[in-house]
Amino acid sequence: MAIKYAFGIDIGGTNTKLGIADSDGNILRYKSMPTPQSPPDTSAAIIADEVENLIQKEPDKEISGVGVGFPAAIIQPDGIVSASPNLPLWCNVPLKKVFEEHLKRPVYIDNDANAAALAEYLWGAGKGEDPLVIYTLGTGIGGGIVIGGKIYRGATGGGGGLGHQTIDLNSKKMWKCGNYGCLEGIAGSYGIISRTWELLNLDKGSLIWGVMGGDYGALSADMVAVAAKDGDKTAKLIAREVTRALGAAVANTINVFNPRCILIAGGMTEWGKELLLNPIIEEARKRSFKGLFKVCRIGFAKGGAKAGVLGAAGLALSEM
Ligand SMILES: [Zn+2]
């Protein structure tokens, strides 16, 4: 099959990454820039200029489409950004239309976790495994589902919101989305930090205090992992709560979708196999149907710094 080329734009709360990718999953040109903090129209124009600069460096490649990964729910098929917690200015922005006006090429936009799922399916750790599900663990918890080689978007684009499945029916803590007991509120980094403070106030001897080094504002989910690996009781308890919640969510996913593959992605994968992945698998095994669990591989995503650009380019390539 002839090689095709597409442009990928991965817009994050802090940085925006741009690149040209081919249909074998190679990145030909790549650039990372701070995400412009101007109103969306101006920001899109700044990003579009950088896109054109990179495209001009590959004059003999025919780039037929542009994919955009964005950290928010996207209303489809019109490609409208609904509210975005990390980029509050980008509320109700018809991003597909805005970029198409600037770039004069077809633009495909999707939620960043959906793009990540597609990249893992096309070129990553779950290549060709169908259905494939991804959980992206970070500040929030994103989800993406690939079925029949395509992203599952649901009726209006909101499909795949795996971070907002209710895990704790008895939770009294309202999460940012308005629900109680969401997976994200337990196992996303904000949720972990808030739970850690609850328990730290009861355990003045916890190693987590030392890991923070006196800077209480710096408490992160990764610090909990560091203390857990050093055998700290409170940190291990938190890690256990997190992996139980994730394992239950993975089991729900197995029982609902009967996937071939479930991948865990995002910054929290640095917690490692022993602290994160293996306990998730063990919990999922206990809570899912044996036959369905057996055919589902659960592992870490390939990820990487350029995965977002690849996923975004994949959006365009899979539509072409
Ligand atoms: Zn929620």
C-alpha cells in the first residue's frame, strides 16, 4: 500500500505538539511549543502558522489531512469543543471549522484519549488487537475504545468516558463532573492527592512527609508511589485503593466490551508493573468473567512523548 501522510496536532493544557506522520507510524517532522494562552481564534491562528511552517519543510509530501487531539469532550460530527477543564477559554469552540478555515485542508478532531487509543491500535502496544480499550491515567482519567478499527464515539461524541464510571456508590465526595464516586475522583492524580491529605493527617510518621521535603504544595501522586515502594503503610494503602478502583473499572470494561486488549497509559505508568499494573490485573481477574478475562491482554501502552502527535495524525489517516 502506498505510504500516506497526515499532520498531527496534539493540544495540551501546557504544551502543543505538532508533527507530520506517515501511515507506517513514522514521524517526519516534529515540534513542541507552549500552548498559546490567547482566546481560541488567536491561538488557532498561531498554531496554524506553525503547521504551515512544518508542512513547507516537506514540499514533496502530499499531506491530505490534519488530525487534532484535544483534552476535552468533543461534540461530533461537527468537532466542537465542549467545556475543557484544562483550557477553560476553549468552551463551545467549533475547532474543526476554525482549523479548516486556517489550513484549507480537511481537519479531524477528537478527544486526546480517543486519539491515543487509535495510535496504540495502529502502531503501538495493541497493534491490530480489536476491540482495544485504553485508560489514560494522569490529572484526570481518560478513556478510548477502538471497535472494528474505528474509535467508538457513541451518539454525539461522548463515548469512551471511562474515567467517569461510578466505582464507589457510597462516596460523599462530589467530583468535578458533578457525580459522586467516579473512578477519576479515586484514581486520577487530584483524587489521589486529596485522599492522601486525609490519611496524612492521621499518620504523622508517614514517609510521604519526608518525600515532600517540607513543600506541602508539591504533594503529587508520584510521591505516594515513591513512599509505597519504600514500604510506607499509608502510601501502600492509597496505592491499593487506587489499583482496586482501576481493577474494578477494567473488569467492568471486560464484561461490557469483551475486548482483546486493555492498555494503561499516561504519566502514572511510571508507578511500574509491581505497584500499578499487576494489582490492577489481579483485581480485574477476580471481578470479570473467566472466559472474557482470559482473551484480554492487559498491559502498558507504548506511549512516548510523540504519541499524542501520532494519535492525532492517525485520526486523519484513518479517515482518508
Ligand atoms: Zn466523573
